[in-house]
Amino acid sequence: MPAYAAGMDIEIVGRMLSNLPEDDDHPYRTGPWRPQNTEWRADDLEVEGELPADLDGVYLRNTENPVHPAIGRYHPFDGDGMIHMVGFKDGRAFYRNKFVRTDGLLAEQQEGGPLWAGLAERPDKAKRPGWGARRMLKDASSTDVVVHNGFAVSSHFECGDAYRMDPLTLDPRGKAPWTPERGTSAHPKIDEHTGELMFFNYSVDEPFLNYGVVDASDTLVHYVPIDLPGPRIPHDMAFTDNYAILNDCPLYWEPALMSKGVYAPAFHPELPTRLGVIPRRGAPEQIRWFEADPTYVLHWVNAYEDGDEIVLDGFFQDDPQPSVAPDATYYERISRFLSLDGMQTYLHRWRLNLVTGLVKEERLSETITEFGMINGLHGGRPHRYAYAATGVPGRFLFNGLVKHDVVTGAEERFSLPEGVYCSETAMAPRVGGTGEDDGYLVTFTIDMVEDRSQALVFDAARVMDGPIARVTLPERISSGTHSTWAPGSALPGWDAA
């Protein structure tokens, strides 16, 4: 544990029983992916530099944090969800982290071992019926986190319940009452101007895709099936003021293998990428499909309306199914779908013409980046800046960030030292700010050199200058997946925090 200054208030509030092997050699359960089993409450954290008084709110990040070994082969997306939160108020910082108390985690804690097969295992190895698109996975709720209606909401990439937590204490608040029977995928979208939440789910059973809207009062007000030619594996969606954008990418589970219980994604370059545009509360028959160059898009950045066109930015994969040597290890085989350099991910723009039905495409950058974030107030509206991660070759690890200017094409880069990794970086608008990049960037680090983790704060307008403040956390945390920012004004109880 790092040394702390006098006056700091740090307490262990919980531990989760773990039985992972002591001699573990899995690259996504060791090193920067070493799991934690301690939950912390830490106030008045040590700060290097100075935290701005107009940085006001919380940064939350989800983490795959396995408590038990796999039944057979562990995939990094199998880990149990853990939410990390750092709050900024009046120039001070506080930290909390807690496991998401999913039904699956609690059942495995009671059992003392794994009950569900993971992503890289046959579903029939599961010891109990499960959740999600395949109906046999554990709903780990370990992929994404957003804040809606005053709750932090976590979700799982292959669909499951939406689990709610208090965004300040991270105490569990049960499942979102609007979660449909088929659950929700990761990446529900929040319109910060209307308070609406848009989501989708997918399945191996018809209907293969559903789309829904939850209003600002937490009520499911719209939920419709979307016709697809077969099971697909979409990961993200986008929205504009008037539309939601769904997708049917030509990377999906091979049907012949699915019939044998094997879920192996295969890329079909002979098929187009299909982008579905539906009014935000539209009927199934109102969706329009636009055909684009074949690829797989893991994450979209944003979308907005521009006259007769919808402008859609995301990360085009030049190689959605990277090749691997015949004698490659299991670790090498799974890493090919995780490393940015393996998939060759580039910031890309699609223009969907609502009059002609045609699509125009252009590459916005020649730099390999992914996990792009924007100022949330520009969600569904025109944006200029995207803040994205650079990756460690061959690994699912981030080693820096790039500020993309999609108007001029300019890029600002900040690279971390060797052995130090960061998280998906959220943009925190400055209280009272007006410009799109008038605010701060926040990320967590995993420092293998100093054996510590920090929350870094950047001036969003001057990324290359490096962090203006560093906040040291009680423990070196694990690497993770997605993050979000919520301003204090959106959090119940913030005034008393």
C-alpha cells in the first residue's frame, strides 16, 4: 500500500472471498490485470499538483475483476464487475470501489467456485442456466457504466440485468426496474439534454435484436424488435436528436458452429456493414438500413444530423479477424481480438444520406486509437473533439491518449512511461464552461513501476502539457473497460458529500 500523508481518511469496507490460483500465469489475471478483493473508502486523498475548484463530479470506471477461476479457460471479459469511483469537490478528492453484487457473483460466493462457463468455453459446461445472448453466460455486469436518474448503472456486453448503485457510495441499489427479460447490452446511451436512456439487446433467438428507450423518470416508454437475418453480436449504438443508429456488422457467430454449441465469430467480407436508422421512438417498420464497407465497429464516438445526412463517427477495423499462427497459444489467440494494433482500429466517419440512401465514408485519422469519448453535452449533436486511447501492441492495455480534432485533423498526444497504463478517459466539462473542450480529462493509471494507481487530471484544451494533478489511490487497481463522468449537479446528495 502506498504511504499516505497525515490526516487522510482511509478504511477497508469489505473483502470478497477469492480462490484464484496463487501460481496464476494468465496475462489477464496478473500484472496490470491483477484482480482485487478489497473494497475501500478513502477521503481527502493525497494530491500532487492542484485540483481545480471547478472540477465537480465523479469519474466511474468498470473493471473485469474475477473472484473465482474459470471452469476451463478464462477470458478477460468473464471477470466480475467492480466499479471504481473518484469524486472531485471543492479542490478535494475521494475514492470508493465496490463489486457489483450480481446474482451470479453472489451464487458463486455461496458455492465457493465457478458455476458458469465463460466466453471462450462451451456453454454446456455451465453448471446452472445463465443469462445473456446465449442464455448460458454469467451476467458479470463488468463492461460498462453510465449514470441515469441519479444511479450508476452497470451492464454486460453480452446482455444481462442493469445493476444500479449509489454513484457516491457505490452501495447496491438493485436492478433497474425497466430491464426487459432479455436484459440490456453494454453501452446504453444517455441524452444529457432530455435525460433519456437508449439501449439494445441481442440474442441467438428471434427477435435477434431489440431496441428500447427509458425516459428521464426511469420508465420504459419504448421497446421494439428489430428484424435481422440471423444472430449478430453488436456491441454499441449511437443516437442523434431524432434517431437511434443500430448496426448489423458482417462479423458474427458462424452458424454451422453454433449448431454444435461453439460460438466462434467469423468475418464475412463479402457482406456489407449495415447501419440501421430508426426514429428514437419509431416502429420496427420505420428502420432504414444503409450499406457501407464491410468491417466490425466495436465502439462509436457520436452521431448527429447535418441537413439531409446523419454523420456517424466510430472506429473502423481494417482487420476484424486478425490472423494467428497455427502454433499460437490460447493467450495469443484471445489477444488478437483485444489488441488495437491487431484489429487495426482507425477513427472513421460515415455520412448517411436520408434522401438518397447512399453512404459516404472517410478515414479521419491514420493513428490507431479506440475507446473514444466526447464531451457528453455534445452527445447526439455536432462535436469537434474525441479523446481516444492508444494501445500496447499485442495486449488489451492502454498506454496513452490522443485528442482528435475531427474538423482540422490535428491530434494532440500524451504517452505514458513504459510500464504505466491508463483507462478509458472521460471528459468532465468545467462548471460554468462554454467551449467543447473547456474542461478536464480524467483517467486511472495502473503503474507497474511504482506499484500504485493514480487518478490523472488533464486540461482538456492542453493535453500535451500532461496532468495538472495526480491523485493517489489506496491500492494499485486492475486495468478495466469503460468509464463515464457525471457532474455533481446530477447526483442526489452531492451537496452533503
